[in-house]
Amino acid sequence: MKRVCILVIAIVALSGSLSAQSAGSWEVIHDWGNLPEGLEWGPSSQLSVTPDGRIVVFRREAPNFYVLDADGNLLDSWGDDMFNLAHGIRVDADGFLWVTDNADNLVQKYTIEGELLMTLGEKGVAGDNASHVAFDGPADVFVNDNGDIYVADGYRNSRVIQLNSEGEFIRIYGGTMGDGPSEFDLAHAVVVDSQDRVIVADSGNGRIQVFAQDGRLLEQWYDFPSNPRGGMFIDDDDTLYVSHVDAEAVTIMRGGEVIEIVDGIEGRPHGVTVDADGDIYVANTGGRIVKKIIRQ
């Protein structure tokens, strides 16, 4: 708690108040998007940006995918209730979509047009924390530049599992439910930085845990407005964006330190992504809306 207090005092000293500092830097566009008549956002779980700047929204009802441009114009939609519980989505460097089905325990790879290329796990089959081939409650998936796949298998298991590009087992991070070092209470999101450190949102414990590639715990970060239960996005210079459903905010971090908090988002932002211009997008399963947040 001492570290959090020191951080808040420093921000207040620079800007007068945390809220003023946040509100003065960003504009939240609450009515972003131009959906055709008859279409709504629906329960949108996560979203991600393609290499050419399209925003792909992963939804919990048909159509499961909306593809939009940066102005919010709908370019494509597809997916006829393909998932039991749509949860996480990432677009990799080659433009392929990677998604998690939290209820059916699947991780899948698609083209942007909707062709299924790979399935990891078996539909409806649960694996325990030691399993090399099955998941139980996968929340998020991240694909590193070398093709390695990291799955935050956190809703009923307590781990991140690393696989190679063919889906073959490499290692497990964590694997024990708890609040001790390297233990997890809902591993909700995972990213890998430019140093190949594995960064995991341990949301039930109100922290982020950072691991070396060999599984060693390197750091734990606690400076958040609420538990990091939401999404994470990391850019090329290792700036980390963490969304918080309870605080209705996005924390921006660098080097393990909070540098900015975007608040006043409203509606429990569950998913977060950032485009090449530095604009933030958030998705909301309950508020049934996607918002764009622009730097002022």
C-alpha cells in the first residue's frame, strides 16, 4: 500500500489530481462506431487490431466477429454462434485471429475471413493444471514473434501454458491456485514483451506477475486502481495497457510503473487494444458497446 500512496502523491503533485490528469489527456468517445441499422454491439468480450489497422471485435452472440475501420465503419461480420463463451482475441503479426472459448476450453486460429486453421484443446474436455494438451477456462491467448503460443488458462485452472507454433507443449508458468509467488487466482490476460518476459494479469490477487522464459518469477506489480481483471495490450516499446472492469479505467505502464490512468470510461471495460496511432479501444460484455479513446 505504501508504494501506491507514493505514486498517487507524485501524480497529484504534477497535475493537481489523478482525475484531472487523466481527463485532460484523453477523450472517451462513448458513441463510437457506425453499425448498420438493425445491428448492435451486443456483449463484446475482447477486440484486437490487425497489422493494416482494422479493429476486430469478438462477440458473445451472432455474428461473433465485427471487423471495422478506425472510423468505426463496419467492413465485415461473420460467425454464427460458433462459441459457447467467447472470451479472448488477439491478432498476430501475420494477421491471423487467435481466440479463446472459456466454456468449451478451446483456443483457435482463424483467418480474417473466418477460415479455421488450428484448434488447440478438445471441445468440452477439461484438462488440469498439469495437462499438456487440454485447458480449463482459457481466458486469453498471445502469440510471440517466434510463433510461440501463450494461453492464460485461468478461470478454472491457475496457469499460463506455453506451446510452440505447432501447438506442442513447452512449459507451464504457475500451476497452483493461491496468492503466493508464482501462484494465480484467475490468470486473466497474458502478453510477452520485447525482452521475452511473460507478463500475466493475476486478477484475483490484484497484481501482475512477470516471468522469465524459463519460468522464473522476476517481478510482481501492484499499483492499480482495482484488480487487473480485463485485457492487456503491449506495444513495441513495451508500454503496457491494462483495463479494469471494476474501476472503469485503463492503466498505462512502462517498466512496471504506472505512468497514466485513463478513467471515466464507464461500463466495465473488459477488453482493450491500441492502434498504430496510439488510440485505445475498449470492449464491454455488460454495457454492450465499444468505445474509442483518443489522446488530446
